Amino acid sequence: MDPTRIRRSLALHAPIRRRPAALLREWAALVDEDTLPEEPVARLEGRIAELLGAEAALFFPSGTMAQQAALRVHAERSGRRAFAAHPQSHLDAWELQGYNAVHGLRFHPAGDRNELLRTDDLAAVAEPLAAVVWELPQRDLGGVLPEWDELTEQVRLARSRGAAAHLDGARLWEAQPFYGRPFAEIAGLFDSVYVSLYKGIQGTRGAVLAGGADVVAEAGVWRRRLGGAIPDAWPLALGALAGLDRLVPRMAEFRDHAVAIAAAVNADGVARVFPDPPQTPLFHVHLPVSRAAAQLAGERMVEERGIQLFLRVRSSPDPSRCSFEVTVGENALEFSPAEVAELVRELVKRAG
């Protein structure tokens, strides 16, 4: 597929939304002639620490590195080598088991891979744990979230067994409207919190790890050891600062538009959206066609109409079905719910 043919995209990180010239114009408004190279990173760390109610926050060039550093700190402090998380934890599914290859840590999957982690699932973990990791929302399940009381009960259980509580909050910005609580209250449940700088807030890359001053200081040692203490990270920080200002206040609006899109797609009857209704701006659209057929149909829609519905198609245990992810941001506001339903119907027809 030729990305230069894309004129409109429902995908949050479509190439047309990441063009350097537009990004640089936005970042330039955040600095002046007297801004020093280290200032944007320090400003970002301070903003996120304040937003999350944390004692300290530290920039990392990637979320993979930030989470590995956090788990290593919790393992060193506890003298334990295992951590538990949902079977589809991003740490295991998307990062080539770096926790083991680099740090010698063990992953203990807890619960059913197609359902949210439950308190009973966590209670059934018999081995001593250095940490338990919660991903809010659970991306590979369609952006679902546990209820607040269930979440707090699970955190208490983990701590009662000597495990630290770590939040994979890559999409914490998107999760907050569901709970209707300040970011600081949500983050305050955990001993360490990772947030992404390029997903919902659409920076270029990077992450921030927040928590107690001692935990963050120890993570800084591992950042150095892993090669992440890079100088001149200010472009990544500026991209994140722009997103914090422009996009975080709009997450409830994006969630509401996601709900409207999901309702239109479900009403059409050709495809099915999960969860219904979406709990965050993220949800999955399940299609009654094979992955290969949907991928090819999507590429043809780009070539012929310049419209992109997704970045990739997800397979299903049923080879005659597949799904794709939708994350609503500014990208999706130009698509009405009725238009998205029509585009999904066209995709299924092309793939059938």
C-alpha cells in the first residue's frame, strides 16, 4: 500500500498525522530563543508528576525500557524474580519478553486471556511476586477496564502478599473518563506508573515513569544501564507537552464519539463492536471475514478512495473472522458515526 495515497484515516497514528513539518510548527510555539535543551524534559517530568500526584517522574525514550526498569527495581527491592499480569499483558505480547531476556524475570500469567483479570485469578497465584502489573485499559481485549472497587481490591491483595503494584498506563489518559476520578487518585493506587507520550497524546515517542522519589531514583540507574539517559531529548518532550495541553482535556469528548460510532456500526448489523458501549476512546470492530481478505480490502480502499480504516487487522481463533482496533482522537472526529458504519459495510462487502 502506498501511504502517500491516504487522504483521510480513522487510524490514530496514520502517516498523514505524523508529518514532521506540522509537528515542528506546533512544537515551536512551546519554546523561545532562551529555552535550554534540558528545559522541555524537566518541564514534562514536572507536569506529569503533578498530574499524577507523584513525588517524582523520569523521562524514558521508550515505554518498553520504562516498564523493564520499574519491574527490575521492584524485583531488586523484594528479592523476588516473578511478576503477575493479565495473559495478554503488553510486556509479554509486544516486547519480546525483554523482562526475561534482559533482567531474568519470570512472567506469571493470571486469569483467562480473553477476560479481564479478576480478584480470584490473582488470589490463585501461589508463587511470591515482586510486582503485579495492571494495564488500564486492557488494549488487546478492546480497551476494557475493571470497575474501581474491583481494581482497588486487587491492589490491596497484591500488597498484602508483599508485591508492588505497577500500572501500565500507556493509555491512562483515555481511561480516566471511565472512572471519573482525578489522574492523581487513579495513579495513587500504584507504587509505580508508566504513561506513554505517543499514544493518546500523540507525541513522537517516549514515556515517563512516575512514583515515589526513591523508586524513580533507582529506575534512573537502570535507565542509564539500558542506554536510555539520552541527551537532547527535547523534541520528544515537546511533542508530549503539546499533547498534554491539547488532547488530554478532550478525552471525554473522544470517548463519547467512540460510543456514537460503535452504536452506528452495531446498528448496521454487518459487523460487531466490543465492548458495547466502549468504555474508552478505544474499541475493536469484529468482522465476519478472514484477516487476509479484510487486509486486502482495506488496502484497495486506500488505493481507490484514499480512505484508511486501520493500520492492521487482528486474527481470530475463528479463521473466518477478524477484527481491527479503533482509537478515537482528533483523527476520527472528521468521520460521522454513519459514515464509519457505511465504510465498515463497504469493507466487508469488498472482502466477502
